[in-house]
Amino acid sequence: MAFWNRKKTDPTPATSVDPTQAAATPSEAADTSANANTAAKKSGGWLAGLRKTAQWLNTDIRDLWKSEGELVDDDFLQKLFAILVRSDMGGDMARTIRDRIGRDYRARKGHFEEMLTVISEEIRSSLEQTGTAIKMAETGPTVILVVGVNGSGKTTSIAKLAYRFHAQGKRVLLGAGDTFRAAAVEQLKIWSDRIGCDIVTAASGADPASVVFQTVAKAVADQYDVCILDTAGRLQTQGHLMQQLDKIRRVITKHVADAPHEVLLVLDATAGQNAISQAKGFSQAAGCTGIVLSKLDGSAKGGVIVPIRQQFNLPVKLVGLGEQLGDMAEFDPDSFTKGLFGEE
Ligand SMILES: Nc1nc2c(ncn2[C@@H]2O[C@H](COP(=O)(O)OP(=O)(O)O)[C@@H](O)[C@H]2O)c(=O)[nH]1
Ligand SMILES: [Mg+2]
């Protein structure tokens, strides 16, 4: 078991910073305004990710309507559904919109603009959510467990979260609980060096529950503000993995009775339905409290957030917008819907 305690007074060696990671310089890590600027700039990138979905609304859907309005009958509703169901917003949303338009407009002539309002209302209400802020402990360290399939962006999201807390002046301790892959431990160690926060690691192959145990114990004993725990995304079997997550939760609760305060499920916005189904296993086994939707920058079809909200019934707390430390933003359903419909 090894601890890396970086005392506040220790200078962070500038040489440890990868020159390709310009946004991750230690001086920027300490500068909250730079952090906020990056996030603001990036939310533009996130809205840009909606372009394909927005375009689709304005072409395929618009084409269904004649300028003088279109009679809403079974034939029309079928055509509308066929287009809606092909979008990245998913079958449930397609059905909801078709049924609402059928209910409100059947046997009448409906105009494109009216329909667009209906579509926007339905999307907005499907995304409505409460409790998007990260829940913090009232006393003692806030413990955040991060779960998700391999490659979804767990380790990167942990680094971004740690960077945010660190920039707020909080003392952050990371726990490298993905001991299944040696590279995963090393990856988190590199991020912790770059951010200037502490980390608990063990050799690869060690029992992840014991790493978690050590990390949370240290967070309590040394009065850290936040403790973020990485986990494996894959083991020999799915059953093993779920058992392990269960054990990890029990170990955490032994130290801090009301912890973990958050169990964040990291989902890759560019992944297909298969990855989403896999992630459902995590959400059930780990008792997830919120979603981090990573790689929204790489997904031209930002509409995927709609089926994700519907299928998981968990708030999307944060979105990942790139590979750098500052590339994370809070998810705001309102600006999302506005971005989709080109409203200001
Ligand atoms: N473009 C982009 N890439 C990301 C984002 N989050 C993670 N990645 C990349 O996705 C890959 C897998 O991420 P990693 O954090 O190692 O996933 P893990 O296996 O779940 O821990 C890495 O190459 C990351 O740089 C994001 O928000 N945007
Ligand atoms: Mg990882």
C-alpha cells in the first residue's frame, strides 16, 4: 500500500506536466476563474454537439409539413413516428411525441411551428430533473464512488472532478480501486500528480475493497474534504464485478455510516445501446445516485441524453466535454433544449 501525500507547501514540478495537456497546468488548477472560463467555453462545444439532432428536427421533420398545414391522421402519425424513431432520442420519446400530437391535433390541420413547440415541450419535460449538485457530507469527508464499464471515462472523469474540487480549495484524496489493470492505477497516479492531490494505490491484482478501505480510513483520519474512488469496469465475470461493488460499498459504510454520498455512473455518450444495457447492471448493483455523461464532445448526436434520462431514472449531474481536466460541465436541461431548438 503506498500513499502519495502532497503537502500544500510542496511545489508541483512543472516538468510533470505533459505539454500536450496545456489546460492542465498546476497554475491553472489553482485558478478557479480559468476553470469556469474553460467550462463556459466548453458548454458551447457541448451545444455544438447537438447540431445533428437540431438539423434533423429542421429538415426531416419539417419536410413532413406542407406550408398550409398538414391533416393529422393515422397515416401522418405513422410517418411522423417513422422519422422520430430514427433520431438519437429513442423510441420512447418518439412514441410520446406521436401520441401527444395525435391526442391534441387529430383530424385538424397542424402547422410545423406548433408541432415543434410540442416536441420541444416533451423533450424539456423528459429531461427535467432535480438534485443535480454533487451531494456533500455534512461532516467528515464526502465519499464519491465512480462506476461504469471499461473505457466509459471513469478515470478521466475522476480526474476532472478532483480538479474541480481542488480548484475550490478542497483537500482531495483519490483511491485507485481499479486494481484489475496495472495501467489504470498508473493513469490515476499521473492525474493526481498533475492536479496536485493525494492518492492511495496498491499493486495491481490487490483486493480493490482493501484499497477502498485504506483510502476512506485515511480520508477520515487525515480530514480530507473529498475522497473519490475508482473501480474496475470489468472482471472475469459480471457476477464477480457486481459482488465486488457490493463489498466496496460495505467497506465504505464501515468507516463513514452515511457514505458513499454519491455513486456516479459514467456513461459514454458515443456508445451504443449495448453499452447502455451493460451500464444498467451497474446502476442496479451499485445503487447509483447520478450519471456523468462523458464524451459529449465526440457525440454529434447529443440527443442520446433523452433515452439515457428515461432509461436510468437518475439525474445527469455532469457532462464530459473532452480529455482535459477543465473539460467538464454541469448538465443544464434548459440550455440543452434551447440549444436543440436554436432558442436563445
Ligand atoms: N473526447 C473525450 N474523451 C474522453 C472523455 N472522457 C474520457 N475520454 C477518453 O476515453 C478514454 C477512456 O477513458 P478512461 O477514463 O480511461 O475510461 P475508464 O476505463 O472508464 O476509466 C480515454 O482515452 C479518455 O481520454 C470526454 O469527455 N471526451
Ligand atoms: Mg479507468
